[in-house]
Amino acid sequence: MVGTADPDEDLVRRVGRGDPAAIQALVARKLPRVLGLAQRMLNDPVEAEDVAQEAMLRAWKQAPKWRPGQAKFDTWLHRVALNLCYDRLRRKREVVTDAPPERPDEGPAPDRGLLAAETGARVNAALAALPERQREAIVLCHYQEMSNIDAAALMDVSVEALESLLSRGRRALRQALGDLKPGAEGVGGTGR
């Protein structure tokens, strides 16, 4: 990116040389955000862990060949994770089963109470029901805390197109969750 230094450039260079401390630092810095992205996109913690691990493996393999200047490493890593999520979402649509899969409770921890669990599940379901591009925009801007410019670049759309996706996604979420109080489990706020 012209005029913008990549904050991960030195770390990626060290990872490419096989520096164990750099590898550990890269995983500590990037894995939580990649995992959060995958969880929001897939709404399945097991699939999300697989995506996050695969994205980190690809980052480690790519590090020796990484050439700064075209895109920030973080942007590239998010694109890899999103592509892996979309691959899994396509596979899920293609699988037809007789019985629904068993799924663990994805709501908040029990100590947060039954209402919080129900609210969290409703927010996740509403997010999962959005069209993929709207969900991607919401997740990148609100849960991954990316700027509109960075998220638009990652999605390969104009900032105006991203803002349109965000607007439609927010409107759909407000409609689906209109009976919830603002601020409840990311509703009405940024989700941070």
C-alpha cells in the first residue's frame, strides 16, 4: 500500500526466516482475530477453528515468499480466512442430510444468564441469515474493527459499495432484532 507501512512487515520477515519467537508472536497477534472472523462468518466453532488453523498455516508457508508493498499482511490474511469460510459455506449448502447435525450451545457462558444466552443466539442467527456479502461487511467493520477503507479493499469493492452493504445489513439486523434492547449482546452498537 502506497504511503502506509505494514506494521507486520518485520514480524513476517522473521517468520519467513524460521524465527520461533516470531512465529509464536504472529500466532498470538493474528489467531484471535482470524478465529473471531471465522466464527462470525460460519456460526460453527469447530469449523471456525479449522479455518483459523488453515489460515495460520498458509501465513506461515507464505512468509518466506512475502513481498511487502502490494497489500498489508493483515489484509491478505483476512482474505485467506474469508476465502476458506466461503469454501466451507459452499460445501455446507451442497450437503444434504436426513437429520440435523448435533451442535453445541453457541450462546454466552452460563454465568451470564439465560437471557444473555438467548440474546446471543438470536444475534448470531440474525447475522448468519444475512446475505454473505452483507455479513462479511458487518463482521469486518464491527467485529474485526476494520476501517471502511480497509474492509472495502479486502472485499474488493468501493467504499460506497461497502457502506451500502453495511446499511442494508444493519437494517436487516434491526428488523430481525427490533424487540431487543439496544446494547444487548452487540445489538444497536458496534459489537465490540
